[in-house]
Amino acid sequence: MTKQTKILSGVLAGVALGAVVAIVLSSDKNSDMKDKIGDWFCDLFDKSKDKLAGVADAVKAQADRIKA
């Protein structure tokens, strides 16, 4: 990726994150939207924890094979 592409990607990611934060922090009218976004973040966090646990187990198993 070129430097300009990286900058553009960062700006777009920042805009997207800002939009999500604005929706979450908005008035009570959007409580259903807040719940959906909160659930999405919780699901994302849980999936990340599961993947990291799987990677940690794989690394540990590989390290044990190398030691043996």
C-alpha cells in the first residue's frame, strides 16, 4: 500500500468509528440502535478472545513440539 492509501484508510476508519461513537452516545431515541451496536461489539470482543485463545494454544503446542 502506498502512503496515500494508508492515510485514506486511516481517515475512513476514523470517520466510521466516530459515527459509531456518535450513535452510541446520542439521545435515548436510538436505544434500540445502541443495543444492537453494543451487542455487535460484545460479539466482536468474544470472537477476538476465542481466536486469540486458539492462537495461543497453537503456539504453545508448536513450542512443545520444538522442545521435544
